[in-house]
Amino acid sequence: MRSTVRSRNIARAVRRWYRRHGRTLPWRGIADPYRVLLSEIMLQQTQVSRVLEKFPVFLRRFPTIDALADAPLREVTIAWRGMGYNNRAVRLHALACTLKEDYRGRIPGSAEELLLLPGIGRYTAHALLAAVHGKSVPVVDVNVRRLFSRIFFRMQTFGQMRTEAEIWRIAGDLVPSRGAYEWNQALMDLGATVCTAHRPACGACPVGRFCRSRGLMRKKASNTARAEPRFHGIPNRIYRGRIIEELRQSGRRKGIGELHLGRLIHSGYARAHAPWLRSLLQQLETDGLIKIAHDRRGRQARVTLA
């Protein structure tokens, strides 16, 4: 998409809005690459309000990349409590170890190197390049994808969005040669606070007059999401979280027996439910969150945090 009068007007309107309404966040405008990295990992699939609460606590416990890498994984997992998606703590620890061992604690300055690191995808790689290295690269999260889908295309429902590939191309065309970091932050803020998923404040949007979807979107989107695997009406991911929480609270280095753990996470647990529980435990072990000790007969005996 070539630069047009319309796209330049959109860019000016977004920048003006950001100067007045941009959020003040502790990981913005700082020179510490580790803090930027930590914030990006924490913000993956977690609300900003929750990250604001946990970010300073986690930093006090692990103030540097080296401190995080040197800590036992068990302590990192315990400190991650309340952030959800516990496998992110495993990837963060692995990432810190790799940065310490292979990069002397520094964050690489190329997308190719970043994408080889644990837990780093295209979004996080570009976010680090813009924030840490000052490079003019686009950064597309779900907020930017939703915002650009609505502005540049005619969306019929609030839940509809164009493909990631399309939005990355548009974002690449619009990213400025200077001030890319602020530009990307402005887009994310606009999507997160004004062009929201279910109740967009179109009347307060600085680019509303340029938006091709304004007035077209319906509130009810088609329900195409797959049903989550459940056990007695509760999603399995909730039980996975309960397992980690029980292991955190137990403080037992020798772990918790499988049968006892099953009863802790579900009041109606019985031996007949063992195959279901073992499938959850195997998933958690594969993610690197727990360890399962087996007895001489090869049966699962005790479960501990990794």
C-alpha cells in the first residue's frame, strides 16, 4: 500500500491523539532492555492492569537477565503466580539462560537472531527491535490488527479481522522512518482503549472519519470458536492452573502424590478419572512446568514443580 494523502492524514491524527491520550506505562521510554523484554513477555495474553501489578514484584526478585537465568526454574514459576499461562514462565527462563550463555546478557539486534530464541515470535521480535534498538519496523498485536482491519477494510462484525499477513503488510507500509517506537505504541493504545473488541468508542476515535467500517459492524459475530476440552463442565486449562497452584502452595520438595493431587483440584475425583489427570500432567511435563516421578513399576507416583 503506497503512502497516500489518506494514510498521511491517518498517521497525523493518530500521533496527535497519542500525545494527549497515550498511556503512561513503566516499561515505556526506558533504557533498560531487560525491562522491555520482561514487559513484552508478560503482556502476551495478559491484561495491562495485571502486568502493572506483577511487573515491579517480579523485577525485585529477578532484577537482571543474569539473576533470572541463575534462578531455579521452580522459583521463577512460583514468582509467575497470578499471570496465567505458566508455560510462559518456562520460556522466559529458557530465554534468559540463552541470552546469558550465548549473548552475554544482551538482546540481539536482528530479527533473524531474535526469532531463534525461546518464546520469541514475530511480534515480540519486532517489538524488541523497535524499543531496544530503535529500528523502524512494524509491530502488529491483536489491537493493531483489529484497528487496521476496521480502518482499511469494511468489517461486518466486531469480531471480524483481516489476516495477519495483510495487516503486517499495511503496518510495514505505514511505519515511519523515524519515531517508529512511539508510532507503534500509539497504534496499540488506540486499539486497546478506543477501537476495542466489543464496544469501540467510534465517537471518540481520532481516525473515525477515515474508517471504512464505522457504522457497518454488527454486535453479534458468528460463533466459530471451538469448544474447549472440559471435565465436569470446567475447561481443562483451569485444572492445569489448579495443579500448578497446588504445587506452588505445597512447598513440598518431594511433591504431591497423583491421587491426592487429583482430589485437591477436583472434589469429585476418583481413581476412574486417572487417565484424564495423567493426560493433564503429561501436557504440563511436556511444557516443562512439572516433573513426574515414577515408581519401580513405571506408575506415576509423585508430581513436583520443574
